[in-house]
Amino acid sequence: MKKTIENISYRKSTEELAGLAKALGHPTRIAILKHLENQSCCFTGDLVDVFPLAQSTISQHLKELKNAGLIQGELKPPKIKYCIHQENWNKAKLLFEELFNSQSSIKIEKCG
Amino acid sequence: MKKTIENISYRKSTEELAGLAKALGHPTRIAILKHLENQSCCFTGDLVDVFPLAQSTISQHLKELKNAGLIQGELKPPKIKYCIHQENWNKAKLLFEELFNSQSSIKIEKCG
DNA sequence: ATTTCTAATCGTAAACATACGATAGATATT
DNA sequence: AATATCTATCGTATGTTTACGATTAGAAAT
């Protein structure tokens, strides 16, 4: 990003969808989510055993998923239990569905 | 990426989904796709008028969408007509559906 | 042949992402 | 109080992305 151009603004749903997609845009994070879907929840340590990555790296990925709202962490001292954030997960699902299903049949044919 | 670790390999569908999500992970590219859905197709030049971005930047975004397989370009000299790649679009749709719907009810409860 | 039009590519700067090890903080256990 | 455990955060190196302007390439029209 060369220019510190005043940022282009898009519709809220566009920004949201892009943000979610970005969070999903790494295989490790997809794998973590798939793991959570089977598992109902897990701890950081579990994932460190599953993936050949440093604990700090896993933690970083979890943070991104949490920032995107896709997962939530619950304190279970001394551990932290991560689960899918069901409400946001459903919202995300809807946003993707909207993208993939919204091809209007009334298309503006501008092309030759 | 500090380490030139021999790359972790994930299941094919995980890699594919992550790749697609990454391509969707920028608001400009989401907006381009939404535009294509209404429009049935468009030319690079059209998008340059719609978005306050340089022509080279738009072209770059189109390239990424093309690499991800989400759009295709058809030569209409001297222009190039871009459309949604319907077959891959449907595949992508399925992969996301699979992610969002696959929460197994038989969850392995490992958590306290 | 020259000009015009469209879009890709090149070169580049700045920002962001991904990985690591090391360290710090919070809570149990001893 | 001291120790052990778990996880987040810091600092850092390296690779990738995003933006730009300039240039190039291809086709059509003059």
C-alpha cells in the first residue's frame, strides 16, 4: 500500500464478508475450525499437538479467528476453552450464502 | 515466515477452501464479484470507472480472482470480457457450505 | 506504417502476514 | 512462598500483498 489514500469505503456487508474471508484465508485456520466442528471445543495446547507449529503461532491464528468473531474463548483456568461462536458463525454463513446465491436473473447486459 | 520449514500439508479441500477465502479476502474483490453478479460481465475499464483505484490495481485484483478460478476472461478485442466462472463458482459455494454445515452432532466432548 | 485504445506487466514502496523463540502473566499445586 | 502449567504477547526476520505510475503488448482503425 503505497498511498495513504483516504480509504475507499464499501458497503458494510462487503467489508464484513471480506474480513471473514480473510480470516478463513489460511489453511491452518480452516483446519482449526474443522477441528472445532468435530470436537465442540478445544484448548490451545490440543492444537499445538495436532499441528506442527509453535505454540505462539497457534495462539496468533486463534487470535485472528477470535478477532473475526468466528470463535470465542472461555476461561477454564488454567486453560482457555475455544469454541465456534455459533451466532457469528451463522451470520457468516448467511453472508457467504448471500454472495454465492445472489446472482440476479435480471442482469444488466452491458457486454458485447 | 521465518523458517523455510518444509511446508505443512493439509487436506486438498482445506487448501482449496483457504485459497478461495484468501481471494475473497479483500473488499475490492468482493465488490468486483458482486458487480459481476448483477452485470453478467464487465470489462476492466468499467471497473476503473466504478472504483477509485488505478487501472493497474484493478487488473491485479482481476488476476487474483482469475487465479483462484472465480472469474474467467474472454477476448473481445480490444477488450477483455470478465464473467463469473460458473462451474468453479458452484464448486466454491459447495466448499463453503461444507465448512459451515459440517458441524457433526456426534461431537467428541473432550472439554471440561 | 502510425495512431489509438484496452489491459497486462514491471518496478517499487509501504504495509501486512506468518513463522519462530523468548518472555511475561495468570492460576493451580505443592 | 515457590513451582509448574498454560497461553498470550513481544520482538524479529522474512515473505506476501496492495497500491501506484510507467511501460509494454496486442488488436483495430486511420
